[in-house]
Amino acid sequence: MLSLSINGQAHELDIEPETPVLWVLRDEIGLTGTKFGCGIAQCGACTIHVDGVATRSCQFSAGDAVGKRILTIEGLGAAHLHAVQTAWIENDVPQCGYCQSGQIMAAASLLAQNPSPSDADIDAEITNICRCGTYPRIRAAIHRAAALAKL
Amino acid sequence: MNAIVSRRSFIAASLSAAGGLVVMVAIPRFASAVPLGPEPWGPEELTTANEVNAFVVVEPDGTILLRIAKSEMGQGVMTSLAMIVAEELECDFAKVKVEYASATRNFMDGGVYGDMQTGGSSSVRRSRVSLQQAGASARARLISAAATRWGVAPIACVARGGSVFHEASGRSAVYGQLVGDAANVSLREEPAIKTPEQFRLIGQRQARLDTPVKVTGAAKFGIDTRLPGMVYAAVANCPVFGGKAKSYDEAAIKNKRGFIAVVPVENGVAVVADRFWRAKEMVAALPIVWDEGAAAATDSEKFRADYRAALDGPLTNAAKRGDAKSALAASPKIVEALYEVPHLAHAPMEPLNATVHWRPDRIDAWIGTQSADAALKLAAEVGGVDPRNVFIHNCYLGGGFGRRAVNDELRQAVQVSKAIAKPVKLVWTREQDIQHDRYRPQAALRLKAGLGADGMPTAFDFRTAVGSITRSLGWGAASSGVEPSAVEGLSNVPYLASALNVDCLLKNTHVPVMFWRSVGSSQNAFAVESFIDELAHAAGKDPLDYRRALLAGKPDFLAVLDKLADKGEWGKALPVGSARGLAIHESFGTIVGEIAEVAVSKSGEVRVERVVACVDCGHVVNPLNVEMQIESAVLYGLTAALFGEITIKKGAVEQGNFDDYQIARMADAPTIETHFALSGGGKWGGIGEPGTPPIAPAIANAIFTITGKRIRSLPLKNAALGA
């Protein structure tokens, strides 16, 4: 049995330690906000926070997650919408919406470490793929979230 | 169903009675506040309580529920179509909620929702009038119900903001009080619909209704479906299209944890397990012997040579105006160029998947499909169940772009569920998605023009060799030798020349081809708009001026060009190593012009800094959504222009994931501005696709200005642009 801390809750799981956390979240626990996009840590649709840092959960095994704090999109805005989510709404970011959980988790992690990211910082740190091409709106929303967080 | 039961409880109860299946509904935190719930699929009853008509439901609390018969794949259709109904219904748009129309009802109720196929940038264009009529008709019934109740003439009443008013007596009633009577009203004649100058909602910026559920992880895509007792399937499709599994060694995996079954499916083999990750690992470990067939000897280079050679004829004429042959012979100068484009994958972010519960007398399928009607018929046929007992629970689509118009994943999921008699979620990996797409066809085009002494074209002679989509899909033989999508943008080239000849050869390989965002325009605009630039340079003229001269007498094109040149700062100096490129193209009823500001580094790296677009789609339903679609279409086309290339070796696709099928990311994304030059009138153009065709030629034309190198083959990553 593995014990994982997910969104502040402990889960005892009878799974192989090499199971990617992505599939633990989706298929064992039923938290489907974290998405499968590529399985090789290329696209970032599966981005979660591990001890506060954006991590691609398709290449992060359950065994390695023991003893760490996992936060998913469902946990990010559990009490009230996170500033990033509010900014996403204000800037009309989502189209199909599939990649947006990962984009939001990546942006929230960036802002936690760098409260006023420049465009160059965003280019360097936000490498998640969006096939709908919402990048210009994501960029604007990250700047907006940075401003909202300072209010 | 006459009993008034909530839809959710109905579904849960009926499934329980039929097979102990209860849909697990995760109650979202913001469900009551959002106009679109996390589960967008509609009711399965043929009629529900509080319906005014099939499209409009008025809840007693005044909530307006509108049924949308097109699929939401990111293009904003649930919002724009709802706006069209609400415009006529005269309701408070803040109280509007939306769900999908039922494909089963559409099947059983004489096509009440029309064609549910979503594609071709057609949703607004083709359903606007009927949706306006549905809204107007519901409004007239509500007014009639109020008038009857008050004993006054309907004409003395007005509807506004979700209520009917009789101003002479000061009486009013909210729609929720009238819906019961309104459903029984029969109108002597259907009311007239509004004309554009009467619109109050259409044309106004509206935030999309699906945004709230898409920032919390709550929105349910097909892949998020969870059913009690559900098992998972992972698939290995035969690497060479058209091949099949000869044998497999089940013993190699059957002792692995969670193994349930190996099931042969269309095009390959599925492994079923208790968890998807286990199924995926097992299918990768399953030894399969494939019968790959003769196509295993082919590759992209052979196709390229074949398409090039095909241009020498014989070809089938697709369009003819004047005598191009004589005009070319008489021209003092001939310009000729060969353009080539590769196969492209759609690569929507959500890999293909379908969750199916097959039973002998009923099929339930949860899927994101661009065609709920076709999905219903496919599931019925494959599952051997009466289509009246097939229920397609359409989900949010994690991207479509044409790929989800044909549901290969549904066929396989029905096969697996039927074989094992359990509900199953079948998911393709990204590798299966890239390697078993139905691709944008590879093509070769040879464009020739005669130029007069003034440098202006006397004749165009365009030839294309390209795969037939209808043949590939088995939808028809295209026996005339021409299909419209193959020559769109060629046959209707807007530029003036005294003679035009367009010839076409539809030539398929074993690689399946299909609709890819903007279809034939995706390659034809690249060729034509690059070629017009070549002609301008050959004539020593500015590409904007040259196009203006060739578009004389086309005021809508000229209006787009002029606004574009102004907003895009055409002619204004840029730093060394940077330039602007221009392209304009009409597709799906809409003209889009784009100026790309491009920089090429000394080592040959291309960066698109800024794109300015100008759009004439006639009328706009939601300006915000048009801007979003232009941004999206530009980036979709930019990815293809810079990186997009599916290559075939030994009959199979060489690429497999986003590491070798590269997609533009944040650092590649230009700023994008959208402007309008609307011609209005009777024109209602599409918007999901028309922003894609101009971007590749706009970039290529800028690169020529910077480097002097003419791009005639995509993608740009293969071009040597370094100094």
C-alpha cells in the first residue's frame, strides 16, 4: 500500500509504485481535472503541484510521490477561485478547455515563485501545449493574475 | 415520458432498471451558477417538461434552457448559437443555460434538430435561420399564452427580458408562468424573424458560457467518463494503414495484474484491463504479428514523386474561363512554380476515446464527437442495436479540428464492450493518435501565369494532385474526378485574369485523409498567395498594390485589404532581418487577410512576431468569439507552417508524439490582432477555419522579403534559411 497526500487528504492505495500519478488521480481517485495529453511530459496537460512546484504527473510515479504534497486543479480553487482562475475567466482564455487545467497549474506555480513575471519569463516557464492557440490570452491572463494577487 | 422527473434522476433510474448502472455524477462546486454544466449532454427523453419547443425550455424559475445541436470543440458554438435563439426569444441572456440536443431525439423525431454534423465552419451559417425561427416561434407562443390568459389580442402584447407585457393594462407575466400554456399554442403562422438592423444581442461581445467549467477542471470531456464496473481498453492499431493483426501472443500478458482480455478490433487489437495504465503497458508488451500488406513498401518520398509526376497529366478540368492556353502562348512572360505540402495530423489535445456500455437492447456511449448523428448510427450498426435505443452522451470535445468528424474510436469501443459485455472506456495513446489519424492530404500544385507587358496576369493555369477525402472516407467515388474541397481557393481564385484553367487529379495512397481545419484551402491558399507574391515581384510591384489591382471590382476584398494595410502598418520600416508578408483568402464564406511580421535570424531561425488579421464574415454574432477563433486559426496554421509534417516510411507514420510532431508553444506565439471590415448584406460567413489559410503564405512571403528565398514547400523547418 502506498500513502499519498492529495489536496490535503491522505489516500491509501494498492497500486504498483511505478504507476504515474496522472493515472492514480484519474482512475484510482476520480480526480479527472488533470488531463492525459501525451504521456511523455511534453504537453503539460497533466501538470500538478508537488510540494508547490509544477510537475508533469504523467512522468511522476506514485512511489516518488510518497511523503510529498500533491495539489490538483480541483484542490487549487477548492475554497474560492484562485487568482489565476479568475484571470482566466476575465481574459476569456479557454476554447476547447482540455489543456487549461495544466496551463492554470503551471501559471499558478510560476506566480508563486515569481510574482511579477516578464514576457520572457512566461515564454521560458510556460511550455504547455494548447492546440486551440490560447497562448496570447494565457500571457495576458498571467499578467492579470499577477496584478490581482497584489490587490 | 409524461412524469415530471429531473433528467439526471431519470437517467440514473432507467439505467439502474436496465442493468444496475448508475452514472456517477460528480456535483461540481459551481454547478448552480454556471450557464453550462460540467456534463453538457442533453436529455434522452423525446420531450421534457417545460418545453416550448424542441430548442427552448423555460423552467418555472425563469431559467431559459436552450438545446444546441452542434458540438462544442472550442469554437464557441454553444454561446453563439444560444445568442441567436435568445435574440428572438427576448429573454435575459444572463439567465440562459445550454445543453446539447439529443441525437436520439433527432433520429426519432424527424430530424427536428437538423444536421448535427459540426464542421466546415457551418454552424452559424447553416443553422442561423432555423434557430432564429425557433426563438421567434417560442416567443410568439409565450405571447399568445399571455394574451389568451388576459383576454387581449397578442398584437397588444410585447415580450422583453423574459416577460410578456400588456402595456395598456399594465399587466405582465414572466415566461416561467406561461410555459405550460405556451407549449399547447398553435400559431396560425410562424412569426417573421428579425433582420440584422433589429438585433440587440447578436453582434455584442458575450463571454463564453463554457468558460466557468473550463477553469476548474469540472468540464467533462469524453475521457473523463467514469461508470461503475467500467474497465479500460488500450489499442494497438496496425502500424501500416489497411493492415491487420495476423496473430498475437496473449500468454505474454495474461498473468499481469489487472488483465481482463485481448479483443480484436477494427484495424488492430485492444487489451482490456482494470485500469488504463495497466492496459496501456500490456498492449505495449503484447507480441503482435501484423499482416501489413503491399503498402508497407511505400513512403513519403515516393508519394512526393508520384504527385509531382501526376501534374504532367492527364488531369480533370475543374474550372475554365476563357482560353488560358492561347493567352499563355501569347504572353511575353511566363511564371511557373511548384508547391508541395505534406500530410498533417490534427493532434487535438484530448486523445481519441469513447466509453461504451453495450447491452443487447441498448447502447450508451460517452464521447466527444463532431457528429452525434453519425455516431449514433455507427454505434447502432457496429453494436447490432436498434438506433432508437442508442444514446450518444456528447461531451465537451478536447479539440476537434475535423478529427472527431469520424469516430474510429467509437467503433472500436463498441466492439470491445460487446465482446466482453461490460462498460469500457477505450483510449488511444498520443502515439496512436498521431500514427492513426485521417490526415490533411499530401499535395503538389503547379501554378502558371502569363504576364502581360504591364506585369499583370493574362491567364492562370493551376494544377493540383491531391488525395480525395470522399474516396478515403468511403463517402463516394468522386467519379467526376473533382471534389470541391480539392480545388477550393483555386477554382474560385478572386484575382482578375482574362483566362483561368484549373485541373485536378484525385490520387489516393493507402494513407487515410480527411478534413483538417480549413481543408483544401490549407494547401491551396499557401500556393496561390505565395504565387501572387511571386508575380508581384516578377512585375516589380508592391504585393499589396498588385493584389489591389487584381481585385478591382471586388469591394469586399478591397475593404479587407485596405483596413489590413492600415492596421498592419504595411510599408512601415522594420529592423534589418524583419519584414511583413501579406496574404488574403476567402473560405467558408469569409474573407480573411493577414499580415505577418517575421524575423529571420542569421542562423535561419524564423520567428513570427506579430500577426494582424482583418475579417469580412458579413455579420458577426459574437465579436469576442471571432477574435478568439482568428487567434486560434492563426496559431493552428502557424504550427503547420513552421513544423507540421507527417512522413511515411515503410508504409507507417514516422512521428509518434509531441517530441517529433512539434506544436507551437508560448515562446513561438506572436501577438495577434483582429480587425473587421464587414460587408453585411446577405453574407454570413463561417469563422472556425477561415483564419488558418492565409498565415502560411503570409509568413512565407515575409521570409522571401527578408532572405530572397522563396518557400515552395512546407514546413519551414526543412528550409535552409541561414546566411
